[in-house]
Amino acid sequence: MADEPLVLGIETSCDETGVGVVRGHTLLADAVATSVDEHARFGGVVPEVASRAHLEAMVPTIQRALKDAGVSASDLDGIAVTAGPGLAGALLVGVSAAKAYAYALGKPLYGVNHLASHICVDQLEHGALPEPTMALLVSGGHSSLLLAPDITSDVRSLGSTIDDAAGEAFDKVARVLGLGFPGGPVIDRYAREGDPDAIRFPRGLTGPRDPLYDFSFSGLKTSVARWIEARRAAGETVPVADVAASFQEAVTDVLTRKAIRACKDHGVDHLMMGGGVAANSRLRAMAEERCAAAGIELRVPRPKLCTDNGAMVAALGAEMVARGRAASDWELPADSSLPVTEPHVPGRHHAA
């Protein structure tokens, strides 16, 4: 146990200030400070507000994580940080903090990819990832199907959203229904009381000539909004629970259908699911049902590890250390559009 790398991870890609401490595949601490309440009145995340919240929360959250883990900063074998993708200003706060701690402590710095971290976090729950790993990542900013032969160096994009991500569609539909922000949890809650077959909403990019693994939820979002507007214009009551359930069913149907297809096409007998939307109860249930029917093993972290957190960054950082991957250097940038095909950002040299 003591020979496994001890890594602190910092996550600031959006509105969560996450700091995790991991030893090998064992989670020691997962401290999170969220600014979601500060964004609620705007109906979405405001980048400048998120950046300022990260600045205020960073040091206390790091201190809390180290205390919870029962280790000191000098014990660490490395510091990992989300270098991208995400909100530029928010990323910059995390990258700057990680550089400062790494430099002051004389520890190697690892800039890692946010999406690859969402895959790697499953090791903290279910052990080492199979190679290759098929992953369905669904969140407020991303809907992606990824094939990862090596999570530290080889991640391949099979498909992604061409417009709205799944989580973004949840937020927008919740806003139309007057349910507030964020939309994912509240839609999930209302959907449990509704009929998923009450309204047949469209399933985007599922036709015979459509891209096999890409996603599109913009048309679905618009269809739901127009259905609601038509009911209101006619003076009729909008059945919120039925709308929520029917919309949620359309999203989960497309996500799971394409993920199962990708597994079969690439001869992979398991599916890892992550990202904030993976906490959705209907998505988890449908994925479990369809994977079981197809003979595919489903790996889904507990809901707290699906949303943005520092533990996932620490998990990928620990894997980088364990596999001897090159550390980043002090010129590590905050890259808001870092491609998923770059799991980490190695430097030419590390001047610790």
C-alpha cells in the first residue's frame, strides 16, 4: 500500500472546486466546494462567478482534503490538475494553484484531461480498468463515446455531441418547465412520477444514414419546448411529470442504444459510464437492463464520483505516476479546448 503513488488532484473545469487524495486505486479524500447556488439565479454557470468562487475555495478545500486523508503535503508523490477542457478562467485558477503547490513542495506536476479523468475515476470503485475500455461520458458540457486502450496515453473519440450535450438539454428543458437550475436532478425527480411513454419525443441521429456514434439533443430540446408552448397557448395544463419522464426517456434511449452498438462493433464486452448525467437514475437503470441483455458488463461509479470532483483527477494522476508517464513542466497551459485524445500534457522537462 505504501509503495503505491500518493497523489493530490485539483479539479476546477466548471463550478465545482474539487480536491481529492488517492493512493494507487484507493480513495483517501474527496473534498468539494460548489458554487452552484451562486449560478442558479442566472439559469446557468457564469464563468467569472465560477472563477472567483474557485479562488476563494481553493486553499481551504486543499487543506480539508489533506486533513481528511490523514496525510501532509510533503508526503505526496505528485500533484495532478485538470488542464482542460473547461471554462478558461476556472481552469486557470486550478492550474495556477497546482503549479504553486508543486513548485513549493518540489513535487512533479501532471496536467490531465477532464474527460479521461471521468473514465479513470472508476478504478477507485471497481479496480483496474479493462484495456481497452469503452466509455460513455455524459455531462453538462460533453456527450462522448470513447475507446481507451490506455487511459494514460491512448484515448480515441468514436463520437460526440454535434450541438447540445445531454446535461445542457436537461438544464434547458427544466428552465422551460420552470423547474430551476441545475436541471438534471429535478428532471430526474419529477420523471419518477410521470409516464415515459406519454409523449413520443424525437430520438436525434438514430436514422439509417446518421453517424453511428454522434449525438444531437438540440432538436429534442426544441421539440419539448414547442410541445409545452402549444399546450400553454391552448390554455391547457402542462403535465410536468409526464414531460420530464418522456424527455428523459428519449435522452437515455439514444445514449444507451449508441453505447451498446459501439461495444458490439468494437468487440468490447464492458461499458464504463461517467459524467454528471450518469448519476441519472433512469439512465443507470436502462444501461443496466440493456447491457445485461447484450452480455456486456456495466461499470458505473457511485453518483458522487460521476459529477466533477478532485478524486477523478487524482486517480488519473496516480496512474500517470504508476506507469512512469512524463510530468508536465511549469509552462503547462489551461487549455479550454484540450482534445480528449490527449489524456495528459507532458512537458519537455520538469524543473522541480
